[in-house]
Amino acid sequence: MLTEAEVQRSFSQLFRGGDRSTETFDKAEALLEELRAESPLRHRLSLELDELRKLCDAGS
């Protein structure tokens, strides 16, 4: 299990290069699974991921 700091750093690195592929979103989901269900970080990153998906879908 990864620490919250590791998850947050890895999550940020996934999207830093502008990659918005299905694989990137799958990797981000896998990172969220590393966090406890009640984790505030998991909630925040889930919201960010939803927003990124919306932006990606809108840009398609």
C-alpha cells in the first residue's frame, strides 16, 4: 500500500505531461484504490479525476 504522499505525487505526474489517454485514467483509478475509502485525499483526487475526464470529453 502506498502512502498518501506517494499517491498524490504519482497522480500529479500522470497528468503533468498532458497525457489524457484511457490508460492514464486507468492508472489514476488504480492509485485511488490504494487509499482508504474515507481518505480526504481520495475524495479530492476522485473529484479532480472526474473534472479531468469531463474536460477530456468536452475537448474530443
